[in-house]
Amino acid sequence: MKKYLIISILSFSILTATVTNTANVTIGDGVTLKVSGDFINNGTLTNDGTFSISGELTGNIIQNSGSLMGFFGGSSIPSQSYENLIISGDASLSGDVTTGNLSITEGSFNLNGYILNLNGEYSRNGGTLIGDGYILGDNNTNLGLSLDTDA
């Protein structure tokens, strides 16, 4: 008798200009929901996995412990608190934000004159950090920054 083990990793991608949520949606642990465009949340979106967006984000997202918010493709990151941020393509702040960990994997992340309050660790495995602004951490934060300047 043969036994099979099936492992399923779910990843959903919505390819559209604007997605509007008016329902109660939960992104499960290990699941990625990727929106290529704007996302308007008029319902309840609970993130236990990864929510990734390339456009404008409107409305609040409930982010549980360990969840990731990803931004790519020229997205604008609104002023709010995030559990963990991952930048996987061009993105810029559109207000002051707070996050646990910050990871830049590709593209450019523009601080755009705003403040990013970092409560966890900063890592960069590609991509660049650009623009005026500040990354503020506390004594428990490992910024891991290397600064190059002509000044």
C-alpha cells in the first residue's frame, strides 16, 4: 500500500488595476495574497501570512504576529503600523510608519522625507535605501546599516 504526502503552499495573485474588499477575508499562515494594483479595504482583512501589493493601499489590515506586508512595483506605503515589512521592488513611504522587521530584497525603498520607526531588525539582500528621512530604532534594534557619503 503506497502512502502519499501532499504539501500545498498557496499563493494567490490578483492581476487587476484596483481590488476592493467588502467582505471578511483571512490570509492564512503560509499563504501569500499578491495584488498587482491598488487595494481598497472596506471590509475586514486579517493577515496571518503575506499580503503583497504594488499600488495604493487604502484601509486597515489586521496583521497578526509573524505576518508580512510586502510592497513592490512603485507602491506607496501608507502611514500605519506593520508587523513586518518586505520591500521586493520600488516603493516609497507616504507617511511615518512603524514596523517590526524591515527587509529590502530588490528595487529602491525611498524614505521620501518620512520617519520609519523600526522595532526589530533591518536587512538588505539587494535593492537600495534612498531619499531623505529617518530610520529610528531603540537599543534593542539591529540596524545593520552601512552608510556611504561624500560629506
